[in-house]
Amino acid sequence: MGFKTGIVGMPNVGKSTLFNALTKTAAAQAANFPFCTIEPNVGDVSVPDARLDRLAAIAGSAKIIPTRMAFVDIAGLVKGASKGEGLGNQFLGTIRECDAIIHVLRCFEDDDITHVDGRVDPVADAEVIETELMLADLESIDKRLANLSRKIRGGDKDSLLQHDLLERAKAAIEADKPARTVEVTEDEQKAWEMLQLLTAKPVLFVCNVEEENAASGNAHSEAVEKMAKEQGAAAVVISAAIEEEISQLDDDESAMFLEEMGLHEAGLDRLIKAGYQLLELETYFTVGPKEARAWTINKGTGAPQAAGVIHGDFERGFIRSETIAYDDFIEFDGEKGAKEAGKMRSEGKTYIVQDGDVLHFLFNT
């Protein structure tokens, strides 16, 4: 499993440029006018993970298969989008289908690139988008509450739970807080996710800065980071222009370019790491002579459910998993060495998979 992230923001903040860089394509037209993106572009990209390469080298794997994630480039939203302004509700629907939102904010000054409101204020831009998403959620909540009234009178338990969750979300939004601030119990989580509220989705703010500020950020990005901290959200500083340049280079050239710019890693790597933390995701590996492969799971996933990510039969017939921690696999030069050192463990149905585990599943057919 990977995850699907919608890239949103005001027009002309660098969304499509970032999308092009992340997906190493020119699929998203980048131009200096609002609503350049008409249909949402989807880019499926492999998740870089140096651990996978090391595991494959030790095991002599013929193929390397990384896990993947999808980016969706969504048209620029403006004030009034919830009422159909700009390209309106068409794209709010696209956001509902995403697991998380990357909110790109313009943190650069450039007189040659117009801002739809004629000013550079990333915090104000963030507030505009958040307000539109909250207004769209309120409209959706009111419609659902009206539709639930008959079922509630009949005592339907699922409808009562939905009604309670919607009322709590409405109270938060009317207090000018996004739905993600609502506290939801583990038992309520599934019903909460099924509501698909826009402001319930995790948000990662991306500060798009000038090339010279890519390593250190600037006053605009500092203001965004302060806002993100207050909201319990995350922020990443990226220069979309640099990322677009890097995407056209080979590995050696990009490494040299990053070093010259004073950057330790590409923005894509930092973005994905932040995204994994945001969604509480982690990776386990399956390694053998045919292939080394990465698999994405939620933190706290049990061994049978992790096996089910590969195939449902693995979960249904799960017996146990032969488990080696990543560091042990590396230190003892592979499965044979780890096994001889007593570092291979046999784990049952109650085992919680850890990030970096190298697993081999045994199951009944």
C-alpha cells in the first residue's frame, strides 16, 4: 500500500512545478496564469529508500521493487471555491479521495509571477484555503444531518454514531477549527473516516521558497512553520524550481547539484518522510534472490495484516513470520548470517511489525 496525496494551494504558488519535479514528468502544464491546471493530474512515483538497495545488494536480488505513492495535482483554489468560484466543487471532490493534503504555499517574492490577490502572504493564503474547505464541510455536514433524521428516529445505531460525529465536527468548524481537531476514539475511527470530511485529512504545509533560500528558508517560511506548529501540523521548506532541475539530472549530477546548493537530500525525500510521519506509516521488506521489495503499512499493524498487504491468502492462512530486524540483516550479512547469530525470530499472530523488519511469511493455502 502506498498513499494518495492531493497537492492544493492558491493559483501560481508552484503546485504544478512541484508536481512535475516529484513525478519527473511534464504532465502538469506550468504557466503563469490562474487555473492552468484544469483536470487533476495523477503521478505515481516510487518511494526512495536506501535500505532497500542495501538489502538487495546483500541478497543478490535480481529485481528491486520500491513501494509507491500517488500525487494528485489539483487546480488552484480561491476564495469562494466552496460556492463554485474558480473551478470550485469539482476539485473539492477530488480532495475527498486523497489520504492527506500537501498544501503548497508561496514563500517567494517574484514580480514576474502574479498572485491572485496581488500580495505574498502564505499564512493568509493558508487561511483562505482552510476556510473554503471548512465551508464545504459545513455544507456537506448539514445535508447529511438532514438525511439522517429519519433513520435516527428508527433507532439505527450506525446512523446515531454518524450523527454524533457530524455534530462534533460541525461544532469544531463553527468554532473556526478544522475537523481534524475533533477527538475520535479507536472504536469511532472507521465511521469517522467514512465521513470523508475535507478538514479531517492530515495536512503538510510545503513552503515554496527561492533557490537561494532552499537550505535555510526565509521570513515567509518561518511564519508558516510557526502556524503549522500552533496547529500541530508539519511544514517542509522546498524550492520547486530546484526540484524541477534535479528531476532532469542523473543520480551523480543531482548529488553534486544538491551539495552545491547546501542541501543534504532532495525535497522529494524530505516530503515523503514528512508524509510518512504525518500518516503514521512505516515500511517492511521481503528479500530474496528473485526480488527485494518494500511494503507500506500503518504503524501498529499486526503480522497477519502486514502479510495481507501482499495477498489476502497470506493473512487468512497466516501461521507465523520469520523476522529479522533491518540492522541485524545488515550487520550479519543477510538471512543466513542473521539466522546463525540467533537474530531470526519466529513471530506469531500477535506480533506488531516494526519499521525496517525483513519478513518471510509462512501460511496455509
